[in-house]
Amino acid sequence: MDFNIMLQAHRGFAYLILLLAAVFVVALLVTMFGYSGKISKLLRKSTLFTMIFFHLQALIGLVMLFFFSPGFKAASEAGTLMSDSASRNAYVEHPFAMIVAAVLLTILNKKFKTNDKLKMGWVIMGFVALAFMLWAFQWHRLFVA
């Protein structure tokens, strides 16, 4: 498998993740303000699909990072992985924050599947997961050809 194929797949799923995250936010806000806290089918489905594609994205990214990334190998062999801010962001902070967001989305999916009423703590957890995702998102790499 080629690094460029993995990179294009990772970048392609990024667009889909942004779309699914937007649907998740809308469903969360509609459920919070519109249905008196009753968890709707839209919220359950949007959380499920966001979580599934987020996990798939994380899997592609981790495989790409550990097995195909020439930059990660070069930075770790040179000992500049943590001292160079660009390397640290791309190879440490980005994957860690995305894994934390994926774990939070997994917890939310379980909570939404097993309960009928939305709790404020879950809403906060959803926004924390999205905050981690948006903070660690590689915006400068998304629209590069």
C-alpha cells in the first residue's frame, strides 16, 4: 500500500467527518431545545455514523502514521519529534486529541442508545469531543491539492 493512497483516504474521510459532525451538532441542539430532552432517532443515528466514520478515520490515520509516514520515522529517528512544534502537532497532538474525541463519541453513542432522556453532562461531553476534534483538525492540510 502506498503512503499517498492512505493520505488521500485520510483526507477524503476528513470532509465526511466535518459533514457528519455538523449533522451531529444540529441533531444535538435540536434534541436539547426542541424535544424536551427526548433523544431523537436523528441524534442516535447521527452519533452512530459520526462515531463509525471517526473510528475508521482514526484507524486509517494510525496505520498511516506508524507504518507509512516518512515524516514520523525521520522525526523519531532524529530525536526532533517533541522539540519541533510542527512535528509534535502532526504526529503527537493531532492523533492524541482525535483518539480522545473518538473515545468521547463512543461513550456518547452508548449513552444515547441506552437512555431516552438527554442529560446536560452528555451535551457538554459532545461539545468537548467536538472541541478536541476541531482543535486538532489539520485545517491547513485539508484544502491542499
